[in-house]
Amino acid sequence: MAVTTEKTLKKQVITSNMLNDRIRTTNFNELSTQELVELSFNLKPSQAVELLESIDTLTDLRNGFSEFPTNKEFQFKASFELSKRILQFDTKKEKITSSYGLAQHLIQETRDLEQEHFILLTLNTKNQIIRKRTLFVGTLNQSIAHPRDIFREAIRDNAAQIIVAHNHPSGDPTPSEADTIFTSRLTKVCELVGIQMLDHLILGESTYYSYAEN
């Protein structure tokens, strides 16, 4: 019975996600935004172009679900939530071995964001992620983070180590003076609290800056 159910589920997933004949790749990073919209919403190229021209940002697309038919709205929201949970599951199971690998993962999550997002990762003694959360959403060029709030969450997770990261919507990961002052302040608090700070990553469009590496 379980085998039959699994086969039925696979058939339903495959049927509901038929790939456009023009797109044959297993690397979705290589697809354009238009192609991703075509696949996600099962649209013709002309329809995808029209949809993208009607919005200013991908955030507008996410927020515009209410304009779709009710059944499609729920389908899209469910798909996004499932994707988010899959990413979170993979990340939680991941053991951090380098700033580079983590930065590449976070860049994919933040590259289209128009505001600064401050991310906290709490880790155990084996460098495994306990939890990843966005603590603050700031302005176009500033995320407001306070060590008190950071360490409240770290202590709640019983973390041995932390990594913090934030994006620069400009795409340039060069640290500002405020970034450097904040990092120094946070490092000192870490020493007092007894939680090791492994790195502070600044995420650009395709590159990053690591205080640990520099």
C-alpha cells in the first residue's frame, strides 16, 4: 500500500510540474527569472514576460498572490513554504566547514532583497547549525542589531558558537565603518558571555566579505 501511495504521489508531482520542452537542465541557478516564472506558474513565455513587466520586484510577485485565483494562490504559497522548509532542513543538518560555503548559500537567499537583513546562526560544539533565523530587517543600507537580542537567542539555543551575517542590497560587500565597529563590539561581548563568534559575513550580489578571513 505504501509503495502504491509513493508511486501515485510521484506521478502527481511529475504531472503537476511538467517541464517546458525548451528548458532541459538540472541546474536551476542557470535559468533566468523569466524561465523560473514560466515553470513555477506554468505560463507561456509571453505570459511570463507580461507578469514580470507588471511588477517592480520579486517581493511584489510574492505579495501579489491575492490577485491569482484562490486555488492557485494556495498552491503557490504552499510551494514557497515547502521550499523554505526544505532549505531550512538542509541548512540545519549542515556542518559549517568554511565561511565560503556558508556565504554561497546565504547569497542565494539574500541577493534579491531590497533591505538589509541581519541573520543569526547558532551552532553546537561540532559546528552544526542549531538554528538559523533573521533577527532584524533594516533600511536600504542599515540593519539594526543589538548584542543583547543576539545573545538572548544564542543562550536560548544553548549555543556554543555563533555566526552572524547581513546583506548589502547595493551588491557591494565592502564593510562600512559601522559594520567594523559592530563586529568589534560583538566579539568583545562574546568573550564575556563565553560563546565563540566564528565569523561575521557581509553578503553582496555574488561575493562576500568575511571578518574571519580578513
